[in-house]
Amino acid sequence: GAVVSQHPSWVICKSGTSVKIECRSLDFQATTMFWYRQFPKQSLMLMATSNEGSKATYEQGVEKDKFLINHASLTLSTLTVTSAHPEDSSFYICSARSQRGATDTQYFGPGTRLTVL
Amino acid sequence: QKEVEQDPGPLSVPEGAIVSLNCTYSNSAFQYFMWYRQYSRKGPELLMYTYSSGNKEDGRFTAQVDKSSKYISLFIRDSQPSDSATYLCAFLNNAGNMLTFGGGTRLMVKP
């Protein structure tokens, strides 16, 4: 149980286009999902916290108009990178929070590698 | 069978103890092996990153990889209360487009 999927796993796009990444919790409901980005050999950097039915909370330095987050249901959050540029090329990872009884755990998706040409 | 198995803990040790954290994996496509530390309400922080069998040391931390047994370990020497966190193993495939995390082990180091 507790599987999180991401789609697509790898995307290449031209500069100036927009890319949407989906994060789904497959067998549990997640009121909270998190979006991270990771540059090679560096830590995951939290970009934003996505709460179902409300606006996402962005970390300092993350442009909310560039990285649009929608958490429309308890099992789906999307991250749209608008007007992507080569410096947006990175590994984007989501996680979904599962709260069952006394257990509070994050389950991570497999990540999406974005390459902007 | 899950691709990655990691004991969730919690693991409680006294200050100064040597801590051993472990993960087993089944996917031979995993080529890069990582350990992350995550404090409560924070994003995971990369501790160690390796791609070959053997040991890699960084201060009080030693990462050990045994590809033949599909087993990785993280050792923490002289553990401190500040090491109390959740430790996640993670695996990256050769193409670099899929990262698989273990469920994490919660470590508590008591003064």
C-alpha cells in the first residue's frame, strides 16, 4: 500500500512552453501533498505544500506564478511549470502525506525529470 | 514484494551509540544509492550519495553498499540527540529518471 505515482517520468520541452506534472496517491487519500525539486547530487528542496481544496503554500524564493499547483482532489495534485526555461531543468518529486491513526508519513513519488531545451 | 524494504522503527538509542540503518532492494536497475535525513516538517536532506559497492565515509556517517546482496546501510558513530530524525534510503536508476524511496526509519537518540 501507500503508493504515489508521477506522470510523466521524463519530459523534454522547448523553452517557453508549459509542462504539467501529475502526482497521484494510488491507494490512500492525501489532504496534503508536497512538491520538491532536486538538482544533481543536492538535497531535495521543498517548493510548496499543496492542500486539497485550498491554495498552495510556497517556500520563499519560489515563484507562485511560474510553478502553478492545483490540488483538486484527495488523490491528485498537479504542478505546472509555465514558460519553462533551461534553468528550470531539474528533477521534480512529489510526496503525499498519509495520516492513519498515530502514524504520519510521507510517501514519495518516483520523480519527473524535466529537460528544457 | 516491494522494491525497497526499510524498517520504519522507531529506533531508540542512547547518546554516543553506533546506529545502523538498513535497506534492502530488489531492482537491479538501481545504480545510485542515497541516504536522506528528514527532520519534522522539513524536506529531506541528502546525507550520502554513492554508486559503487563498498564503504563511503563522511564524518560520523558511513554508507555501505553491497550490490551482490542488494543491501545498503548507513552507520552513524557517536550518535547525538540532534541526529534524531527520519532517515530515508533512496535509489536512482541508471537513466536518472526514477527515484525510489524507502519508507524511512525514525531514529531517536536520547541524551
